[in-house]
Amino acid sequence: MSGSVATFPLPLIPAVPLFVALGALSTVLVNRGVSVFHDGLRPIIPSLRSGAMSRAKVAKLSFSLALAFIWAFGLPYSLGYVIPLVYLVFIATDWIGVSLPASFDKKWFQTGENLRGVVGSLLLGGLWGAGVALLLHYVAVGMNNLPVPLAHGAALLTQPVVQAFFLFPVLTIAYHYGLRPAFAAFAASTLAWAAASQFALTYPSMWAFGVALLVMLVLLVRESRTKGGSASQVPASWLVVDDAPGWATEADDEPDEDAAFRDNVARIKRNLPLIVVLAGLGGAAYNWGILAMDPFSAHLYALGLAVPAAAVMLMWAFAFIPMKFTTAVVTGTMATGTFLEPVVAMLMPNPWVAAIGVAILRVVEVFSLLLVLGWIERWPSIREVADVMRTAIFQVMEIGFLVGGALAAASWAGEWGVATVVAAWFVNIKAKSPVMPMSLGAISALGVGVIVNVLALVGLHLHP
């Protein structure tokens, strides 16, 4: 049996100690410019290290990113009897880390400024982690003891996407290869779903996903074979031994850039021990079922479906690894997570093995940064399909979470709840989307839950 059993509400032990450790260590690594979670913040870290951007300006930008992700995405899908999202911890520790003082020309213990930054990171990051764990625990308890309990219904917010995740590769095919192959992939995945249902196989949508993914991979391999050779017959120079014959002339074309890439990776490797410890802590948390990287793999894992949950995260990994590895090499700052960590963690038998497995994975990731980037340069179709897949994932989430919001609202307020969520969608469009469309369903449904409970206090009920 893979994975651990998730328990709700979020258990204070081990959640609080793990969240404290994750918050403290991740903040220190951000403060030292070693590892950053948010993909939009990581490319700015070299400017912070060089002094081209002031710390105040970087902190302001990080705060705006953190605030948007926490209230509009991280928090709504972390409330109730669900596995909370990692965004609640790492997005905030990004901001705390870049806000505290640090100078990068000296080691962390060599100046008072660096010592203040590291000590402050440990304290504030740890406090944030503890606060998140305590908040989520007691909010879930409170939601379950309301006149109209909300805690269980919150799981409905992600249910439609859980059933529709086989569309990730189908929509990717539609965007990148056209409607005809997408219809073929959809038809094949539908047949797989029907066959799995006919033979009473577990979780038919997983079989549909597998078939659609296979079709996408066949198309990708075929495209890569036609485009890859012409894209780059010469391997990236940082993959070639200096005295290797045959490539010397090409390798000299961009020596400065390649040397910078090697220096950036060397910088990451010098900080590998702490990066590995943070990855191991995350692996234990993912396996324990107290932290997740996205709402629908969290939903699947909470149901005990570790393999489907890992398959979902594998799609996220494919979509994001080209970007995360590229920014790591270009900036010298490692991504705090690459989406492969939950894949390994959820398939491990217990948190201890998961921690070790994810720690080993992180070592492999760091040492393969240049190699993977070389593959991406040689086969550009991989990056192109990954970019399209991110769009496909977000669009499935956007529509699925809206339907999930309607389901959750219906469980609390009947037909009025569904109507309110639909109305909120149109109001948000009319107001030029002040709420992220991907979060609109959850936020409007939780608003319905609040209204229902306020009315229940005075004896009024919307549910038939």
C-alpha cells in the first residue's frame, strides 16, 4: 500500500512541527537567495543579489504575489476537511525571506546584517508555519460545528476536476496539435473509461487519463523526431567535456553564457545540504497527507488514491519542469519544488521513507539541471508542449472549480446556492475579474456558506 492515511481536521501533531520546520528553513533559503518557491519571483533574485533592484522593491513585488495567491488560491482550497496547499507556507516565506536584511558578498555568519537576516528568517518563518497549521486546524473544527456544517462540503470544491483530469493531455493536444487529434484522443480515452467501467476497474478516469497521455506522448515523440534534429545538432557546450574532439569551435561561441550557467549551478550545489533537508521535510509532509501541491491531487490522496494523485502531479511536473529548471540554471536559485517531489512522496509507504526518497530526488534534480536543459534545447517541442499544458491545466481547473463551487453551495443552500455561484461568475466578469477565475467558484461557495449560517442563526433556512 502506498502513501499514508490523511486525517481531518489537520492533526496538530505532526502538522505544527513540520510546518514550523518548513517555514523556518524555506525562509532562510530565500533570504540567502538559494531557493525560491514562486516562479515569478525567482528571476528577480539575481538583480537583488547584484544590487540592481532594492530589497524594498523586491519585497513589495513579492508581497503582491503572495497576497494574491494566498487569499485567492491557497486559502480557499485549504479550508475544511481537505489537505492544505503548500502555497500557504512557501508563498509567504518567499516574502519574509526577501524582506529581511542580507548581503551576498559574505557568508551568513560573517556580518551582523546576515546574522539578523538568518535569525529573523528562522523565527518569522517558523512562526508563520505554526500559525498556518493552527489556523487550518481550528478553522476546520469551527466549520464542522456551525449550524450548517461546511467542513465536509469543502471537499466538493475540487471533485469535478478530479473526475475531469484526463482532459489535461486532451486539451494540450487540442491547443498544440489541433482539434482532429484531440477528438481522437478524447474518443480513445472515452473508450478506455467505458472499458474500465464495464470491467469494474478502479477509478475509470485514471484509465482514460492514461490513454490520453499515451496519445499525447506519441504525438510529441513524432514531432520531436522531425523538429529536434534541425533544432540543435550541437549539444549545449556545458554538456561537453572541454577537450572533447569535434565540438571545440561550437563550444567557443557563447563561452560567457555557458560559464555563467555552470557557475549558477555550482552555486546551487554549494547549498545542496539545506536544499535537501527542506525537500525531505516536504516529502514527509506530502506522504503524511498534511500538505499538497495542488487541490485535485490533494483530493485524490485524501480518498486514499495515491497512484492517481501521483499521476496528476506527474502532469504538473511535465508542464513546469522546463520552466523551473531553466530559471534555476539562469538565476542560480533553485526552485523550492518541481512537482516531482509529491509524485515520489505519495508512492512511498511511510513519511520516513518518503523523506529519504524525496531528498535523493532533489540531489538528482540539482545534478541534472544542465543535462535536462540541454535536452530541452535539443528538443524544443518539449518546452512548447509544456507551455501549452500549463494553459490546459489552468483552464480545466477554472471550469471545474466553478462547477465544484456550485456543488458545494448546493450542498449548503440548495438551488439558491447554485444560482449565487453562477451569478458571482458573471459579476466577476463584469467587474473585469477582480477575483482569479480559478478561485471564483471556491470563494463564492464559501460566501454562500457564510450567508447560510448567518440566516440559520435567526431561524431561516435556504436548503429544502
